[in-house]
Amino acid sequence: MPEDPTQDFGAFLRQARERQGISLRQIADCTKISLPALEALERNDISRLPGGLFSRAFVRAYAREAGLDVEEAVRRFVARFPEASGEEGPVPYEPNPDHIPLDEQPSVGRGWRAVGWALPILLVIAYFGFGGRVHFWSEKLAPSTPAVVEQPAVPPPPPAAAQGLPIVPPPEEVAAVPPEAVQPAGGEVAAPPVAAAPVEQAGGAPAGATGSEPPQGTLRLTLAPSEDCWVSVRADGVSVFAGMLTAGTRRDFDVTGDISLSVGNAGAMTFAINGQPARPLGDRGQVRTVRFGPGNFRELLEPR
């Protein structure tokens, strides 16, 4: 039995195309849709169409080339072939499909969402609240590698005989004699020698570095804390020292490149660079980090 013309969507398209005097081949060339698919569309053979949005796209392209109202053509296609056009009736909403009692529904999703919102805030509070102490403790746990300043080896002097000098035998060792056992001719007892005390600069800054001057391009960093203080010294990103310096100790480091000095008690640390006292780093109990190098270390020094 022939199909009702009012329901014959393919005939509707074919008649519009014939009124325009164009062939299916021309529509295929313009729309880039295969000729068999267009022929199936005119035969109402929707099994040859891809379905869903693609089928409606074919109808739109055909209608545009055939001079039809595009939206009217799509509406007719959806009404004639709802199962192939991707248009389905609304799905009824069921707020609780599993019928779980409201007081027993899991709150895992809400818990994870709350954690996702709170985590960035907690991280910011932790960073500013601890004042960068995470970096402080991470370096404290790292194995300390104190800097070892290598002194150039001094060649031993040539034997005296090789220089044509008379060979002088070494002096005999003399046993140490207590000072009170030695008396001058006048009967007065000679006072024992007094050891020289460590010299400090005014304001508690350490004195100039002892020993030889550092090599050219090297900075001698002298640290002398007045209280126990955690210290980290890095040069060009490499850890030179990381550990605790006790009150009253003094350490010298010969470093080069970009230098980073971190202290856990800024008010207790006095330091010098190349024997020149530097300004205080901060107040007692503060964590401070300064970075400097051969080109700008003078900015940290005390004004003369």
C-alpha cells in the first residue's frame, strides 16, 4: 500500500529538488554527502543514514540546496522519524533512584568537595603561619656537608745540602718546665704567658677572617651566633653547610657564585663578609634568607 503523501518525507524533498531543476548528483557535490545516502533519504530508508544529529544535518544541507525552509524540513523529519533523529521524550526525573533513606545517604561526595575547597586555604595559612619554616626543617634534615677549604700544598724546602748550605742538626727537644720552676737571677718569678682572646668587631660582629685572604672572586663568610642558631649556606644552588651553630662558635666559609644564607634566629646571628661586619639580618626568632654575590655583597655591610 503506497505511503500517505502527507507522511512521505522523501517525496517532500524530491518534489522540492525537482522544482529547482537540480539533480541528486549536484546536491551531493555541493553538500559533500554521498549519493547513496541522498537516495536513501528520498526513499525514506533511514537505515542508510548515520542517525541522530548527523541525520538532521543531512536534512538541513539537502533542504538548503533544494530551496526549502531548513527549520520546517527538520521539523517534518523529526515528526516522521523520531527514533532516527535523536529526538526522544523527556526522561522523568527521580531524585532518589536507588531509594536510599535520606538519613542514610552517603556523604562521601560532599566530604571530598569540602576537602577540595579547604585544601588551598589550608596550604596558604600553613605557609604564611609558619613563615617559611617548611624550607627551614627540610634543609635541617639534609645531611650537613661542611665546607672544606683546600689550602694549596706548599712544596717542602729543598735539602740544605742541595743548596750548598751547611747542614745544621735540628735542635734537641726540651721538656716543658713549669713556669714556677724557672726563676730569673733577681729572684723574681716569671709570669706565664697569657693567651690572646678572640677579637670581635664593635657591635658583636665577628672579626676579620683568620688565615690567608680568600682567592680572587671568592667571598669569605664568617658566622658567629650569640645564641644557638640553625644555618644554611648554599653556593650556586649547592648546599655548602646546613646545621646548628651553637652560641659562641665561629665558622668561616669560602664561597663563590650566587650565595644564599638562611638563618633560623636572625637576631642572634652576627656575620662578616671578607672581614667586614654586616648589618643585622632581623629580630630575634625571625627566619631570614639573604642572597648576594661578589658584585653586590657590599650592600649588606655596615656603613663606615
